[in-house]
Amino acid sequence: MQPPEQAMQWTVLIRSAEGSASNPVLHALRTAIAALADDIQVKVFFLEAALAVLRSEALASHAVYHDLLEEIRELGGEIHAIALPTDPDAPFLPGVKIGNMATLVRSMKSSDQVISF
């Protein structure tokens, strides 16, 4: 008897600013949604300039991203913010998990694929 197959897991790392050329944030979120729809477990990590997308104060200016983030959560994906102690104190959107570099490294270590945008 074969052991049950474990689901594939991806870590998606987003560091780019939302206004960057070729819109890497949009592509990262769409990639995460496609993977989740294909039964791949996904954890999405935002750091550096990309953290602005997760701020509660930016909800109106980042509505497209927020719809995609909600879809990721609905499909069972996780959204993580890796913020430094010197980052602004503006709160993150509901459902965003606050992590640190150890959280990110553990996810990368257990992932079958790590994708950076």
C-alpha cells in the first residue's frame, strides 16, 4: 500500500513595488491563484516595497490587488507580511499573517517551489 500523496507546496515571494514595470505584483497574485486552483498549497510573502499593497490605508488605491488577495484566501492560500521594526505602523488588511524571516525560511525549506517577483 502506497502512502497518500502530499500536496505540492509553493512559496511566492513578492518584493517589487506595485507600480513596477510589467506589474510583477499582479503576475505574482495571478500565479498564486492559478496554483491554488490546481491543488497546490501556496503561501505568499510580501516584503520591502510590496508591503504597501497589504496596508489597510491603501485599500482604495489597490482594489484590484485586494480582490486577488481575497481570492487567494478563499482558495486556502496564506498571505504573510514580513515587516521590519522600522516599517510604518499602519495596520495590514484582515487575514494577513505577520511573520519574520524565520517564518519565510521555514516555508521556503518545506516548499517544492520558491518563486520570486
